[in-house]
Amino acid sequence: MNNIKVYFLGTGTSQGIPVIGSNHPVCLSNDHKDKRLRVSVWVYSHDFSIVIDCGPDFRQQMLTSKCNAIDAILFTHEHADHTAGLDDIRPFYFRQGDIPVYAHERVLKNLEKRFDYIFLDENKYPGAPSVTTTEVKEDNSFWVKEQHIEPINASHGDLQVFGYKIADLVYLTDIKAIESKEIAKIKECNVLVVNCLREEPHHSHFNLDEALDFISLVQPKKAYLTHISHMLGFHEEIQKKLPENVFVAYDNLEILI
């Protein structure tokens, strides 16, 4: 099997860390691990290059990571912190042509409404990018180049979201509930990435206790927490509280599967 690398492009929640105008101690931290762009991940090997979610920090993330080709963008759901960077695919489009995007039908319709100039067939502005779209459906796996991908269905409060299983990596963000049949697809995976917003309960995100309970249920070899808010605390202090196989992800962390 090819060595697959996972690059954490962003590990923050919708406002990022530091939050604009905030005097919260975590927002004032000088530790680079406490500075978090909006959540996204780059999964790649010498055979493929996949980005999951394309948020408002996408341009900065691509420059920092030195990602220079994208075979596909997989969307988890339509919220702005996961989709607002779509226009910044332009340099990839100019080099590669149409960029393949994969998402739930609802999400594709949302993107087509918000970024209508990208989806036009006629009278298109010459500088606008173009995409090809593939609908992701529950229980229907698909391929990006030679890489098999399995969608994982979950709930973000009242909103359906997709996570993705790529080889022995499972990436789940913005989840609050997941059915047992979906959990069965990911049990004992090598690496689990899962959202963990804060210690206090939240209506549509795992808090710390829920994330750790979920990790105990899935029993991955290693787990990484992402989609983190400043309210969870300082990176180094959080890490000290965690089981030995659970890690706080941070921006620009790269791991090998």
C-alpha cells in the first residue's frame, strides 16, 4: 500500500483562533499550536491529492502547505467555514482544467447558488474557474484516481454531514451523532480524526467528553482532535488530559498513515 500523508490545513472552528477582537487568553497565546485556521485537511500520496473542505482560509493553506495539485475536493457539508474558499481554486483550474468536487446533492445545489459564476455553461467570465461535480450518496463508495473512498453519514445537529474513509484514515468533522451502522464501517481504523469543539456541551458538535467516548467506541490506533475552539483551552494543557493514543491536532501537522 502507498504511504498516505495527512496534512492538517486547519484545525479551528468557524471563527478560527485567534477570534477577531478577542482578549481570551488562548486567543492571545504565542504558541503556534494555538493559532488555528478554519478546518480542512489534505490527504495525499504520490498517486493522488485530495482536499477535504475548502474554507475561507484555503488560499493561505495552499501556500503554506505547498500543495500544487488537487485531484478532488470532498465537501462534508455546506457551511461557510467549509466552503467559502471555492473561488480560490482558480490557480489549480488554470493549470489543471476543471476541478472535480464531490458532495451531497444538497451541498452541490447550495454551492451552485452561492458560486453561480463557477457553474455557468455559457457567457462565463474568462477568469472564473470551473468544476466537475459528483454527487456523494450514503452507502455509495467511489474512487478518486486509484484511491477508494467511503462516505460516512453523520448528523451535525439537524443537518446531515458526510465524513470520509480514505484507506485506513477516517475523517469526521462537525458531527454530533452517528448511527451504529456507520460506526461499524470505521471501527478499529488506523487513524481517526474527529471534531472536539470545547468542554461544555454544544447542540451540534461533540464536546471533549463526547469525542473521547466516541474514540473509545471506535477504538482507532490513534485519534486526532480537530475543529477546536479557543474555549477548549491551550493546546499543551489539553494534550496533558488525553489518553496516550489521542492527540490534539494543530495547523500544519503532518502524519503518515
